[in-house]
Amino acid sequence: MEESKGRVCVTGGNGFIGSLFVKRLLEDGYSVNTTVRQNPVEHRKDVSFLTSLSGASQRLQVFSADLSNPESFSSAIEGCVGVFHLATPIDFEQREPEEIVTKRCIDGALSILKACLSSNTVKRIVYTSSVAAVICNGKEEHVMDESFWSDLNYLRSSKMLKWSYAISKTLTEKAVLEFGEKNGLDVVTVAPALVLGPFICPKLPSSVSDALNLAFGDRDQFALNSRIPMVHVEDVVRAHIFLLEHPDPNGRYIISSCNEAVERIYELVSAKYPEFQQRTADSLKQIEGIRLPDLSSKKLIDAGFMFKYGLEEMLDDTIQCCKEKGKEKLRDDLHIYYNIPLVWPWKEQACGELS
């Protein structure tokens, strides 16, 4: 098929969001270069779920690259008109010091931007950050927008869940924006909320695992009085492509289509999937925990973007995808201690949403 929209690069194309990027871009008529980090223990990763996509045989090239070797991305960027940088180190278990993970993340991102600058073909880079770079600041604001940044001192002192990840995303996003401004490079950053929806990658995405823990009332994950910013993965992909194609985007954008109380999410799942219901909403109301602010996507909407998916569609698409893929009991992966007639195909640990 003739290249109608040019060639773009997607880093981390074997992850949850990245793989759906590849799928949608091929459907939209782009040619795609994507990068995959090879694990020396696992040897070469199976990327057949990407190479078997419609249009992949004519318009998809898969490259091996690793943020620990930033220069390895150069060949994948060569000849591209746009770059989606999704790849990021995922170390939620804190196996490495925060400083090491953050340095790898920043060095990798800046090396990719330098390759874009040298290419003479890349017109825009869209960097995928996270709401973890927005909301982790200890401020008692009811609504936060793109003007808010997570506070490093607050993160280091509180040691909140996934705090080192939040630090790496905050510092990397700032470094990316600064590099773009100093070098005249067209850089846009996006901060997705908790991402739900179907997936084509072989492993259970960590954000899907988190969302299902939430939906099934896991008291160790979320407090019921919290409000959780959420977004459908298809809207995340659509928003990225929208910003790549937009004539004049500016700075950073939050991608969050709804801010829902955990109680509401649990009630929706319990009503539609009564086989999952184990705890009562009243019992969960006794849980105390964090209260997340609402997130505003007004800037993205004002630019002309329209969200397609609401909360019920997010939950339904997530659960139905898991049911279709299943071979192992859900509780084996989610550590929820009740019997659910829902099954998974994986025994290994849930993968990061970005590879």
C-alpha cells in the first residue's frame, strides 16, 4: 500500500498503549517504525502480535532499542515525520535506586530528541508522560490542569505508591519540554490518566490490573472515598494522533475523560457482573486513604478533540477483553481473594503499560 501519511516512529511498541498505537496508525494509513526492548534473559521477544496486524507486512518495521543505549533509537527515527515516545523504564517494585531509573529515562528521552533534531525529517515529537507528573504534590486542589506539577520533595518524603516512577516522569517531561524550547524542536507532552480498555499485547498491562483491582473492591489498592481520573485507551491513542496532526499544539495536555468515585465504579461492576460481587459497598466505605483531585482536559477539548468513551464502556471493554483472552484464574494475577469465573492467559507478573 502506498504511504499516504508518511512514516512515524513509536517507541515501546510492544507495550499496552504502544501496540494499539501501531495498530491504529497502520489503519490510518501511516507507515510505522516501532522499537522493542529485547530482554537478554528472554532472548528475542515474540512480536508476532504486531507483525500480524493488518497492513504490517507492507508498512511496519520493528527495531530493537533500549533506553540504556539511547543511540539505539536513531535508525528507527531516520526518515520519520513524527515520533511518539512512549518507552519508559517501569520499576514499580523499586528494584533500582530512583536516581538510576530517572537518569535512564531522561538520557533516553533527550537522546531520542537529538536524533529527531538531526534527522531533518521529524516535524513533531509527542512524548507520553503521566498524570503522576501532575497530581503528586500534596496540594488540596479539587481540580488540577496542565499548570500543576508533581513535587519532588513531597514524593521523596511521602514515599507514596510508585513514587520513584512519578519522579522520573516529572523530571523527564520537564527535560523534554525544555530541550524542545531551547532547540526549536516541536515537542508536545501528554499526561494520560489511569488507562483502561482492551489490549493486544501478550501480558496483562499494569494499569488494567490496577483498574480491575479497583473495580472489584480490593481494599489494598484504593480507598472508596477517592475519585479516580480515568480514560479509555482508544481515546489515549486518538488524542496522541490528534496532537501529531494538529496545526499548532502547545506544551502539555492532560488526557482524562472522567473522574469517578471508586464507589461508583464498584457499584457499576457489581450490578452488571454480579458474579464478581464479594464485598458490600458499605464495608468498603470504611476504608480510609488518598483522595485524588479531578483532572481537567479542557485544554485538549478546546483544541478540538472529542472523547468517545465513557466509564461504562471503559469497564465493559476491559472486562470483556480479559474474558476473551483468559486461561488462568483472575485472582492468580490480581491477588483478590475470592472466586471469580474470569480467567487470564498469563502467570508472569503484569507488565508496565509502557515498555
